[in-house]
Amino acid sequence: MRKTFICSLCRNGILGGALYLDDESVTYKTNKLTVDKAYRNLVLPRNEIAELTWKWIVFPVATFRMKDGTEHKFIIFNKLRFNKYFKLCAD
């Protein structure tokens, strides 16, 4: 099962793209060539995600804390749908 969500990466500003959720990873993709290559196709393996937290700053902002201590923040425009499938994939 692969689900797609419109989102923006919060890294040195707001960077639009898409978030793909499946059983193995959360993947962020953008086609903007001015972005560092590491963020054009950012893959967050589900088994490396330590925690997912949410804040509301005009839009819902999801923070993925990885087991290695890094954090990735995304504005995800459909929080309820994302949470539904994120939890479903985790089971």
C-alpha cells in the first residue's frame, strides 16, 4: 500500500513536494533543482523513525525524530489521513 500526501519540507524555508508513505518508508520528493540532492529524494526508513510528533503553526507540522538524533519537519496538509495510514502501516 502506497499513499501520497501533499507536503512541504521545513528546511531553510518551506520547500514544496510530496510525501509517499508505504510499509517500509516515508519518502519525500521534490523536483526543484536548486535544492541539495539529499533532500530531493529523502527516504526515512520506518524502522529508523523513533518518534512522530505534531505541532500546529498555521498548518499541521509533523516532526520525524530518527534514531540517530536527526529531525525532519514537514507541513502535511491532511494530518488525519496521514495519521490513519501511518499507524496502519506500523501495525
